[in-house]
Amino acid sequence: MARFITITLEQRAVSCRARLLDDQAPGTCQAVWDALPVTGDAVHAKFARNEVYALLPRITAAPRRENPTVTPIPGDVCLFDFEPWEISNPAFGYEPGSAAYAEQGATDLALFYGRNNLLINGDVGWVPGNVFGAVVEGFDAMAAACNDLWRHGFAGERLTFARA
């Protein structure tokens, strides 16, 4: 039986619905499902291009690599698992005390809303993500809201992942 999550930009009051890819990423899907609901500051990617994500305390049950990609497509929902040293560089712009500086590392839950994404970072190289969901409803409105984040800023915006 299919499982679904909602992804919401709180200030913009826009949501989409994604189907979990239990057949392709069962461990990642279960780890995320068990952690829901989660909310974090919405951030628009600097390097990946068309990505909006929330950096959260590490979901330790998530597998390191499962259904990985470095070229996500529009509608992909991905999990990235970071060791503490990988993203605590001040150049990334995360506030001290945020999940980026957590001793256990951090998890990035991301939604990709456009084409031509390439997950490479000048400091660490390739950054594969686990594709665990695919948007099935509300994509156009969410993509427009994500683009608005890019063009007008994301200060104060929150991104929530919850069971649907």
C-alpha cells in the first residue's frame, strides 16, 4: 500500500503531496516516516540549483546510500546525510548552533522543483542524495513558491514534512 507525505512552505501556505518510493528506497522511506513530522528553516540551495530543503538533526536510522542520484529531476524528494565536518564550514552560511553544527551530523530533506540539477559542492565534491519520494499532487504551485524563495528570499520561511 502506497504511503504519502506532504511538504509545506509554511509562510507561503503552499503544499504538495509526494508518494514514498518504498520499493526503491525502503530503508530511507522508513527512517523518514518514523521521524515525521519535522520542520526546519527553509533554505534555497546555493550549489544544486533548483532545490529547497530543511536542514534537520540527523536521522540516524537512514541508510548511507540507497537509490542515490547526483542529478535529481523535478519532483524528486531526497535525503542527504552529512557528517558534522561536511557542512559546518562558515562559508555555507549556517548559523552557529544550527543542525549544521550538531555533533551527530545533520540530515537535509530536499525537494527539487526544476531541471538541470547537479549535486556537486566545491568543498567536498559529489553529494549523492537518496531519492525516497516523488511529488504526485500540487507540484506546479509548489514549484512556483520555491522559485519565489529563490527570487525574493527565504528568511523566516519554514519547510515541513509530514505524513499525509
